[in-house]
Amino acid sequence: MHGASPQKREMVISEIWSIIRAKQGNAILLKPRSMEVAVPIFIGALEMQSILIGKEGRNLPRPLTHDLFLNMLSHVNLSIRRVEVYELKDDTFHARLVITGGEYTNEKPLVMDSRPSDAFAVAARKKCPIFVSKTVIEQTGVPLDYFLTASNIDDEYAASGSTSFSSRSLRKQLEQAVAEEEYEQAAEIRDLLRKLESEA
């Protein structure tokens, strides 16, 4: 897929409607424009934190991985034009970054495979559009009413994205990382926690 044009699929512009914590884990809810459904995509805890930081426009003292990637693109005069969730295969969502600049044009962009969570973290930072294929929406779309009334969503976390949400979630992750002796991960979480609380 590297350097090739995206396959032609009917795509619908969407937005990150909410970030929730349900019994199954953390999920991004993508809402296609003009449709009363959301596509839930489950992501890891650290990826969720990176998306929240991007949405809130926070500047951390040291770049996270997604910031580093965007800094590298900028250095070589490339930019993210859009992100796409284009396929559901074997119960796994597939996303891609559509990049332009230099030799890569709107007609012939650079297309890079991406995990959805990484694509959303990039989109949150660059405020670029997110598109979801109509096929994926038909396969996985859930009526919005479900998320507004479902008892299996932890209301303490739903649709928040606030500093208190981020700090509370990070503290739990920090305790777990230390308990599992994942000290490098614990150090990264601790740095994020200190930054979030210093700006509260």
C-alpha cells in the first residue's frame, strides 16, 4: 500500500463522538456525519491517553511517539491529509493515513497502513478529517441511543476527556505497570500524570 492511491470505497466523513470505558474496555465512538449511529473501536489505555492529549491540545515537555512521527513528517514537508477506517477483516479494523506533500499529490498520495488508535491520535493532533467506509458502518454501526442509555458503560468515564478523567485513569495504569514491573511504561505514565496535574 506504501505510496499507492487508496482503493476507491464509498467513505463517510466522521468524528470522534465520544471516548468511553465499557465492560469490554476503552472504546472510541466514531459518528458518521448525518447518521444516528456510532462505530465503536476498542483501543488500549495508553493509546486512549494519547488521543485525549491530542484532542485537548496539550503540549508535553517531551514528544510522545505520535508527536515525533508528525514532527518527522513536517521536517520533510509532508502532511496528513486525512485518515480512513476502510475495512473490517477477521474482526480487526484496518485504517490508513493519506499523506501529501513533495512528490505526493492529492491524486497520488502516500498511503500508510495504521492501527486505528494511532490514526486517531494523529488526527486529533492535526485536526484532519476522519473517514469511515460505508461498508464498515453497515457492519458495525450501533444506534446512538444504545450508548446514551446502556447500563454497561461506566458513566464515570463516558464522554469525558477531562483532566480528572485522564488523571484517574492514569493512576490506575501506573499502579498496574509498577505491579507488573513494567518500569519503562510506568515512567512514561508518571511523566504524563505529572504534566496533566500541573496544568489542572
